Amino acid sequence: MFYYYNLLDDRSSTPVSRAGVREQFEIAREQNAEELADVLLMARQVEYLLEGEPELKAKIDKLMGAKIERQLKRMEEEKAK
């Protein structure tokens, strides 16, 4: 039988089976979906509030564009390796 260490808590040295790892993965995936839903809701609320602040919205849009460009550049550099 294959054993893996607990992937969700690397401080644990208790071995878990392949099925146990899969179960933990599914639990983590569901928890992450919940957290992502919270983050996206907050982001959409902020977007709504920014409609009343066009200068701030423009600044944020500009910063986001710069971050996207930087990430695309990183991805291209990694791809070239």
C-alpha cells in the first residue's frame, strides 16, 4: 500500500492512504471554493462602489493593467527557459 504524508498539515507525520489524500484534496477544494466566492463577492462590491469614484477606478484599472503585463512577461520568460 502507498502512503503519503498529510498534505493539508505538513506538521503531521501521520501517513494517509492514497484514498485519504484524495478525500483531503476534495475537502480543500470545497473550502477554497467557499473562500473564493467570498473574495469575488467583496471584489464585486468594491467595483460597484468605485463607480462613484471614477479617478480611483481609473488608477486601479491602470495598476491592474501593469500587473497583468508584468505577469505575462514573467510567463514568457519562463516559457523561454
